[in-house]
Amino acid sequence: MEEQEVNALENINFTKFGHLSKKAISNILPYLEEGLQYDKACQSAGYHYKDDDANPKYKLPVIPKEDIRNPVVYRAVTQTRKVINAIIDKYGSPFEIHIEVGNELTKSFKDRKEIENRQKENRELNEKLKAEIEEGFGIKAKPVDMLKVKLYREQQGKSAYSLMPIDYNRLFENGYVQIDHAVPFSRSFDDSYNNKVLVLSKENQDKRNMTPYEYLGGTDKWEIFESFVKEIYKFRPKKRENLLVKNMDEDKEKDWIARNINDTKYMARYLANYLKKNLQFEDYGENSNRVKVKTVTGAATTALRNYWGIHSKNREENDLHHAEDAVIIACASEKYQRKVREYSKEHDLYYRRNQDGEYFDPETGEIVDVKYKHHDMARPWEKFKEELEARMSTNPVHDLKYGGFTNYDDIDIETIRPIFVSRMTDRKIKGQAHEETIYSTAFKETHHNIVTVKKPLNRISKAEIEMVIKDEDCKELYHSDKKLYDTVYERLKEFNFKAEKAFPSDFVLRKQSKKGEGAIVNSIKVPNRMPGGVKVQGGIAANGGMVRVDVFEKKGKFYLVPIYVADMVKDELPSRAIKAHKNEDEWPIMDETYHFKFSLYHNDLIGIKKRGDENIELYYYLFTNRSTGAITYIKHNKEKFESGEVEETSGAQNLATIEKYEVDILGNYHKVKKESRRGGKKTQ
């Protein structure tokens, strides 16, 4: 396609009607004009409407992938389907299903007026912009056009990244400017105004899928850009954060996606409709036309938790608060939700807050320790709170037996187990095969796996420069240009090892020379110790993500073989097991005298008995340290260990027993007795 055609097409927007052909629209319109609803109009025109086949079933059918384009939402909804079907298998058809949504409670009159005023101001501004564009440019203004003008004025007429001036008269010229997501949408799912900037098209193409820092960081342009952003967005913290974010690694991307996927509302709405259309409910003699799928606001859940005297959930303590929430949501009938909404409307839900952040009673002026006002809210049943606490305890059998509860007459209390948290094992082979930095192997064989790479002065870390100077294995590298390394070290030390401050873009460092000024130094070789790695382009790169660890056993001792992304496409899997603090070529080879037990992936359930202990304890496996051969794990509910940490580590050689368990979606588990080692092209 020619560039001219691309430019002509890039601003076309098919939102909300692009899925229908011109012929289909022509056939459907007459029925819409008669007053039929869209679904009925489609049927009258002879078209299949996707809701036609809605037919409630005993268990939920598979969700078509094309129904949900957002992969995170799709995964959450499909997991919900599995949980519901598993519950139906065990207990039969449900009577009702309650779904928590994240929207706020009914707003106060003041809050509603503020929202209305903001909406009115936005409408008035858009009307002015629309008239201005249509009068000044002679085009019919679209929402994207008004957005361009807003961003143009907000950015003081400059392109966001280069700060080059944008010609206002060319604002709607095809291919001249584009609206860019500062943090790429694919990495943040943030399509809000606070993540959008106006840029010259060439800049947008050069930036590609990078953040502003990844695009400009390490150059003198970054400081100029940073100053500009801090000045014009001094009162817009969210936009400032989006434009200046650093270290956008995979974990942060997941966090942003989770934050910005404001699709909890969308997800809840989809799930509610899906359940209503596809699932059979048990009526138990009640009205069959009653509402069987109900939504509960997150704020209402929090309020009811307070009124029913249930301790505020501590997310740091463990993960059992999810189970506690589920009970409250299940008991949050329309009667209770209505009361909470009424209190909110009457300004009677919360105490007010003063400028110091303290809550106070506006009638008495008294400072109070709680956010919510007191209300006599009946509990769902007698001893509700006490029963919930008993079921949440580590010994529910004891607490239920001696709690004086009257609703367990037909239940064998001895069969009730403590709540067990089921986690989803991550068996996906994902991530890059190796890290991006390629090191030279010139010293590797003769200097205990020391590799080197050239690095800009403003990116040198304290550990790297100290390794050059102090590590015996780096002596040859250090003496190759001792004066230069000493100069770099002293300069970094002067600036507290902040490389960007020590070597700003206008700083010039030259090599010493007897013939006058020496050559300008922009980068130096720095070392790294790399026992393994992937051979790339004549050098070596660090392994990418560890997919799993394979566990072998011999004479009561356990050995761990790390498996990386790159290993999964090799003819044979690695066979060397980690030996603590040794080079990889010194690791023992797992020959036929070693017995393969199983592979461990992130979140696999394992049973561990340390040497000297009496019992096997269950944990979820997290990862293995390839330097020490130690595994890290957590308790099933993320409860802290005696050390006060959520995670604990044990060396494989210190374990008397290690077992693997399979866990189903309802938390039932059983020991894996035999497993085959998978991977490597020769075994596929």
C-alpha cells in the first residue's frame, strides 16, 4: 500500500458499526424504523443474533474467545467458569450467585453535583472546540480532532518528546501528527487521557513500543523532557507518572495492567449476563422469575464488614480475606445493600475528616477512631460473626464443636478442614531466551567465568566498578588501563555512585596521553561473573527466565537441574544439577544412577520435611536460586513464617523429603506418584 493511501486511511474510525456491512445495515434499518429492538430487528431481517441460542444448562458452557478481546479479562472469566462448574459438580445447581463490582456507593448530593458540573464543563468545552474546528478548518469535527486540540494546548504547542513546535494549521493534515500512548497500551492497558500525548508522526514511529524513558533515557534529551513534564504537569500527578516512569519491567507491566483494566465493571457485567443466559438455577419453591444473579458493590461489602463487626481485612497478613469477602458478598442481600445506600445518601455512612486526616463527629466535634458511623445493622443470622471466625481458624473442628452453634446438627463437624488456598500453577514457557546484553568471553576460560561488556559511563554501577578494582579475577582487566578505572571510580565515589550525576551529557573524560589531549572516553569495559549462559553472535548472554527446575534423587539426597526458555528448544534437556557456589562445569551430571522425581513450576504445591523435623509441611514453590541450589516457597495462604517473612528458603541438600502434589480448583490435593520428564526435541 502506498504511503499516501496509508495516511488517508489512518484516521478512519469504525467504532460501534464496523462489524456490519452496508448491505446488512440496509436490511436491518427498516425494522429499526418500525420500532423493533436491535436483536429483534436482526432476527426479522433474517440474521442470526448471537443471543438467539441462549439456553440455560446445568453447567456453564465454554466461553467463545471472540466474545472477550481483553486477554486478562478472558482468563479471569474462564477461571470463574471453572470454579462455578466445580462447585456445581459437588453441590448441585446454585440458588443465587452474587458478584462483587468495584463501583462506588451512591454519591452524596455534593459529590453528584461536582460530577455533574465537571461533565457540564467538558460538554461546553467540547462544543466550543467543535465549533472552532469546523469554522476554522471547514471539517466536521470528530472526538479525535477535539482531543488533538486539547493536547496541543496542554503541551504548549510542542511535540511531547522532542518539544519541536507543532504547526496548528497542519493539525488535521493526514500523517502530520498522531496521538500516542506514553506508556504503550499493550504494556499498560491504559487508554485514559492521562496516558495520551500529541507527537509528530515521525517521533511516534521512532518511539515504537517504548516508554518515554526507554526512548529518551541516557541522552541529554531526557533531562529537557523531564523538566518540561514536571513544569506543565505539576498539578497532574497521574499524567506526570505516566510520562516519567522508569524501570517498566514485566512485573510493573502486570501491576499497571491490573490497575488500569478498569474492566472489573465490564467483567462483572459480562459475567452477570453470561450466567443469566447460560446457567440453570435451583428455585427451592421460590418465585422462578426472581433475580438470580445479583451484583454487590465493593464499598457496600466494606461497609457491611464494619457493621457486622468483622475485623478489617489485613491484606498483608495472609490471603484468607478473599474467603471472608466471599461470605460477606454471599450474605449481602438487597435489603442490606439498600440500607447502606440510604445511609450514604443521608450523609450518615461516614464520619467527616479534618485537615489532619482524622475522623470526627460533626455534631459533637469529637475525634473518633473509626471511619463508619454506628448503625444497628442486623447480622444475617445469630452468631454469624463467631461462626465465620471459627470457619476461618486453623482448627475449625475445635472452634465449631465448642462454639455453641445450632446449625450443624446434620453435618459431621469432624470432616471440616481449615480453608486451603488453591493457586494456579504457571507452566507457560514465556519470556526471552536470553538477556539482551551480549558479553565478551575473552576472560571466561582463564578467569573463573569473568565476561566483559562495554557500558556507557553514565550507566556504570557501584558493584561493577568495585568488581574491576577489588576482584582478583579482574586484575588483568583492571591493569589494562589502571589510571582510567581509578579516575572513573573516584568520580563515581564523589557523586555517591550516582552514575547519571557523575557523568552528565556535557561532561568530557579523556584518556591520559603523553602527546597532549587523549581520546574522549564515553564507555568502559565492566565485568560480570557468568558461569552459564547462551552463546550469541560470538559472545555470551545471560539466560532468560527459568521455566522450571527438575528434581532428581540419589541415596536420599535431592538435586535440582534448572531449565530455561532456551533449553526447551534444544535436542536434549540440560543434565547438570546445581552445586552451591560452583561453576556450571563443576556441577554433577544426572546419569542413570540418579532418579528423576518431577518438575517444579511456579506455584506447584510441594510437601517438605527438613532434616530433623517430624512432619511433612505443604507449601507453594516459587523459584530456585541457581547459585546456591536453594528453593524458595510460601505457605498456601501467604501467611508469614516465624521470621516475619512471607517467603522461606531451604537448600535442597537439607531436605529429608520433597514431594509434589496436584491441586484442583476447589483446593483438593493429592500426591503425584510418578511423572515423566518432558522437553527437548528428542522427547517430543
